Amino acid sequence: MSIVLEAATRNYGLVQGVSNVSLELGPGITGILGPNGAGKSTLMKLVLGLARPSLGRVRIDGRDPASDWELRSRFGFVPEYDCFYDHMTAREYVAHFLQLQGVAPDEAGERAAALLDDVGLGDAMERRIRTYSRGMRQKAKFARAIAHDPNLLVLDEPFQGTDPTTRRLLMELIRSWANAGRTILLSSHILHDVEALTDRIVFLSGGQVLAVGDRHAIQKLMPHVRQKVRLTPADAGQRPQLARLLLEQPSVEGVSLQRDWVEVDTTDAETFHRALPPLLRKAKIAIHAIDSPGEDLEALYEKLVGGEQWKA
Amino acid sequence: MESVGEEVARLLQIGRPVFRDGVRQFLLARSTLIIAALLLTPGLLSGWFWYDSRGKVETQVIAGDEVRVFEGEVLHAVMADVFYGLAFHLYLPLVVALVALLGAVELLNTEFKQKTMQLLRTSPVRMYEILLPKLLAGTLGTFVAVGTPLTVMYLALLAHGGSFGLREHLPLLGAVLGTLLLASLAYTSIFLLINALVQRPLPVSLVYWLVWEVMLASGDSQRFSIMHYLRSFALPRLKYLDVEADSLNLTVETVTDFSATVTSIATDPWQSVGVLLAVTAVTFMLASRMLERKQF
């Protein structure tokens, strides 16, 4: 499904949810990142039609999700919060929403049972959801959201409160849905989880999109952000020579000598990486490994949200 | 565009689980069970009367019917009066609205509290398809929660008059249950609208009920209340008990220099049904619209 937001703004009284957001998202997994109050949930509500934009417009496959009720048969939603009928068992809960999708009661019950079994709730499906642990509830929410085989899945903090096993199971499910061509929007505070699932990121802060696209590409677009590059020579004895050479490079701001490697601070990673191979060839230094310890999603997130990219 | 047949089939398919769940939720709610248990009290008290009057009740044959008499009073007539008084001066004006109010909160406000409304709004359903089964569940729930104790009370009280008493006053029971059904429908729709409009429906519903239905439901202004139309519907069905408009507060007093005239302002019973159904339809449509437009 294609998701298009055109200059979408959503205010809650004087509080701004999102401001002037323009995005085009397609099939696959897109991670939505941002600190609390960044507008992640508002963006998801706009996509699901739970909120209308105060300005601008939102279209899902060219249709308005806020007024087109039939379009909603293609949506699956896992909210951040609990959203259960206290008196229902997991099976009743999933079957109830399947019936609202037009599935006959008997078939709904059978499909609910099969799905709950798939997510590991087979033994507990006849228990009331209010007796469930956090992880089990999350699984029940997932089962409900995917029961009708939707094309668009909106997952708001889907791994909250889950143990590693559940997390791995849910991640596998999400990957399999994405591989099947579904469009998945996923927000999480656990950046490692997003990183493990996708490179396609939307960074939000203060209701605005700070960056969107492949996280490696975003990193390249931030030339003034300080980055660390770790060089591990094959011969550890060459570390001082390597450090001296690196310090002579104009793109290098600082060098620190560690036990096994040399760590470089640079604000121009691209120039640094271009200059590195001829430099190493000339000095006849063999490198065992090059990593960028600060180039994970968390570091990028910190840099973006901290506003470092705006520094000249 | 869907045909009417398809629309009805869809309503039935989507409405069935919502209705079934709503009835279960309503009737198993703690508040409903407590109120229903309290409402059974007058019926139980009639057992005490039976104990107290044992051996003092005589059976006489009057106009070919076996009639029971206690201290010179025809028991079935006394008990019918007691039942009429409790039904029309306590249960119908006070209890029905309270039960419908709590039921509407249980049916709709909990969808907001439990945040399941957001799931309903992301499901391929129109809000009236959800609200209609909830209205019917609320109506049935209120009718059962109040009607069952009322029927038990009728049986317990009129049993003192023997089988003749039970048969003789079936029109009274019919009037009570008919009025109760209309009251359940109208009040449930009004309270569902309040639940769709405000975040804290309980105090707002209580204020509406106390100010509009209790305090304003006298004199001419009662024409704007649901109670007026409920009483107007019941009045002709109670004529056989010699119940007049003033007994149901369906009168206004006009005072001139020389005299005071009391006149009935009862509305025609079928017109009353029409007004109550119209109120239900309008409030239902407004509530559906409000839910459809609700932003999260």
C-alpha cells in the first residue's frame, strides 16, 4: 500500500502533534523514531484515519483513511497501550474483531484459535486476557491485528514488555509480513529493534520530520556530525605509526591510541574514507578491521534529535 | 451502493457479536446485579406479609370468582394498588433511568476507557453498525434487569389474591412492562448520546436525569421530558384500576380569581410512542455521527 502525507499538520488545541509532514512510504518496513512527544503516535493515527489532519492531507492508496471505512479492512493496528475487553478470552477477542471484518462466527473462532496457536498462546487462549502477562497481551494484540490478513500494519511500540523469546518471534513475524509485500510502519523506543528490522527510517522531533530514508544515506547527509572510526591494524605494533599518519589528515580532528586499535574523530567521514586507502598503501599498513562504533541507529538518533547536524 | 437486503444482512452479521457481547457485559456488570438484587426486595417483603396474615385470609366467592379477603379488604385489589404504586412512582421514574444510565456507560464509555474504540474505528465498520446493537443490548439489558424483579414482584404480590388476582391484573403487568420497554429504549439512546459526547458521562447523565427528568417533569414543562410520554402511554391501560391523569402527575392546575381548575395534559398514547421513537432515532443518529467524527 502507498502512504502519502502532503504537508500534514495535526494540532490538539494548542499542542502540536505533527507539523507540515510530507512523506511517501511504500511496502516494506519503515521505522518511525523520535523522542517522547515527537509526534510518532499522531503520525500513525493520521495514517489510520483515527485523526484528521488540521491542514494538508493523508492518502492511503489514493483514498482518505479518515472517511473511507471500507479501506480499513486492509489495516492492522497494534497500539502501544492495552486495548482489550476485560471479560473476553484471547480467542473471543480475536474472533470478535474477525467477525467485524465480516467473517462468519464459526470460521472466526477457528481462525482465531489457529492464529493464537501460531503466536504461542495456544494453551492460554481460553483464559481471560486480563490474567495475561505483558508479553502474552502483546501477542494477543498481534494476533488480532493480523487475523484478517491486512496490507498495512501499523505497530506502535510492538515489543514493549516482551521477553527476548517473544521479541524474536514477533520480529520473525514482522519480517515475514514485510517479505510478503505488506507495508509496515513501526515505532519503537528500542532502537536496536528497529535497526534489526529495517534501514528505512523516519526521524521525528517536535512534530517535524528531521530526516527520512536509508539510515546510512542519512548519515552521509550529515557532514558536520562528529563520527568515530575505529581502525584495527593487523600488526598491533603499527598503531603509533598509524596514529601519527592519521593526525596529519585535515579531515581528522583527533586520534586516540587504544590497546588493539586506533580511534579517529572526524567531522568529514566521506573525505576521510576517500583518503584512507592510498594512505595505508603508502605506509604499508595492513588493516584487520574498520568499524564506525558511532554509526549505529542510536548514535544517529542522538545526533539528529540533539540537533548536532545543524552545527556549522 | 448496497441494496437494503445486503445492508440488513451486514447489520445482522456485524451487530450479532456486538449485541451478544453487550448483553452479557450489561447483565453481568456488578452494578446491574446489585440493583437487580435490591429491586427484588419488595417481592421478598411480600413473603413477610404472607407469614403475618396466615390463617386470617378468607376466600369468598364474588360474582362467581374465588376472591381472597383480608380484614375486609379484597386482597388482589390492594396488592394491585401496591404494585401500581411501586412500579409507577418508584421503579419507572427513578430506577429505569438509573439502570439505563449505568448500562450505557458500561456499553459505550468502557470502549473509550479500554481504548477498544480505536480498534473499532480502525475496523471496516460504520459507527451506527456498532451503536445499533449496543442500543438494542442496552434496551434489552435494562428491560431484563428491571423487568425481571418487577415480574417477580407482581407474582409475589398478586399471588396473595390467588389465581384470580394473578389473572385479573395481567393488563397492569402488561402496562408496566410496555412502559418499561419504551423507557429502556428512550433512556438508553439518550445516555448513549451523552456517552458519545463527553468524556465523563456519569455526572453529566446524572445531572440530565435529575434536572430534566425529575425536577422539570411536573406541570407544563413535563412535555419536554421522557417521563411525560411514558406516563401518557400507560394511562389508558390503567383506567381499569381507576387511575386518573392526576395520579400519574399528568395534570396542570390553572388558578383563576375564583377557582382552580385541574386539567389533564396527557398526550395521546400512540403519539407518545411516536415521540419516544423519534427521540430515540434522533439521539441515535447524533450519537453515531459524533462517534464517526471522534478524533483520537
